Amino acid sequence: MIDLYSSPTPNGRKISIMLEELGVEYNPIFINLEKKVQFSEDFSKISPSNKIPVIVDKSNNQTVFESGAILLYLAQKYNKFINEENYWEIIQWVFFQMAYVGPMLGQAHQYLFYNSGKSKFAEEKSKGYTKHIYDILDKRLSKQDYFSNEYSIADIAIWPWTARFERHQVDLNNYPNVLRWYLQVSKRPAVIKGYNVVGNFFEIPKP
Ligand SMILES: N[C@@H](CCC(=O)N[C@@H](CS)C(=O)NCC(=O)O)C(=O)O
């Protein structure tokens, strides 16, 4: 049994989607970020950065924080959604998500969605980074169905961020390859289920 500490956010959803894809038994525990539960004493013991997601694998008493590390841990433990042949290809797209897609789109949400009108400079910068990211994603997906030759943790890492396209003001219709992939991944039963495991219910956004 795996405990998943999560919230209905892109980083949290990566892990519930992965666990649903794996079909393993897990226990979702809601960390209410609005109520600042991430700063509680108990949660601080397993999350040094006070952020979700975190898993505790009860089978070997292993705690893992950081969504990229959790995806890798689970992929290697169950030998799924990663493979030896395309190992580094998958890893580089996971790292690209962790280092660039998540941080930049997260900033874009701050400047374009939560605090719009406060800084023209930050808004323009965010729009530039967002366009750069989507150009890269679209180019990659123009060559193949998924980020590697088959559905992998790279897709699981990136998809929940693209599901926030409204918050970073992207019209997916302008990125036909991302749109095709987004819709394809949206249909997966594990994605539909994993999208809503903690907190309030949200529909998967339709472009
Ligand atoms: N690099 C981390 C980022 C985690 C992260 O930013 N989590 C957000 C929700 S998506 C969070 O817990 N925010 C609460 C806070 O910053 O107080 C990961 O990928 O796990």
C-alpha cells in the first residue's frame, strides 16, 4: 500500500494518474493547500519543501518527495512507463518538464491568472516562455504520438500541466500536435480517474 499526499494540482495529478495507470492499491490523502496544511508539523516531516506530492511506500518504508523522483521511483519499481531502450529519451523529457515546463507555466499562472495587471513585464516574459515551451512540445509531437515512442512517464509528467492551458492563456488549437496528444491522453481511463482523487471535483478542461 502506498500513501499519496496530494492536492488537485498538476504536480499532484501526475502521481495519482501514474498510480491509476499502474493499477496499484494506494491511499490518497488530501493536503489542503488553501488551509496551509502543507506547513503542518506532521507533513513537514515527509516534505522538506512543504510541497505536495509525497508518497510513502509502506512495503519498504520509503518516502519520496518531488514529483519527478516519485514518477521514476514508481516506474522503476513496477517496470512500467519507462523502458531500457528509450530510457534517456524518456528521462530527458521528464527533466525538461521538471526544470522548465512546470516552473515557467507555474510562474505564468501567477502573473497571467492570479495577479494579472500587476506587472506588464512579468506578463510579457511569461507569455514568451509559454510560447517557447508549447513550440517545443508541438515540434516534438509532430514527429510521434508521444514524447517517446510509447506512452511513458514523460507524458504523465507533462500532460497535467497542459491541462491548465486556460490559466497560462494558451489556445491549444494553435498547437495541433499538442492538441491531438492532449485529447488522446485525456481519454485514458487512468487519466480520467487520476485527475480527481483528492479535494473538490474538477472536469478535465476541453480545448
Ligand atoms: N518541484 C516540485 C514542485 C511541487 C509543487 O510546487 N507543489 C505545489 C502544488 S503543485 C505545492 O505544494 N504548493 C504549496 C506551496 O507552495 O505552499 C514537484 O514537482 O514535486
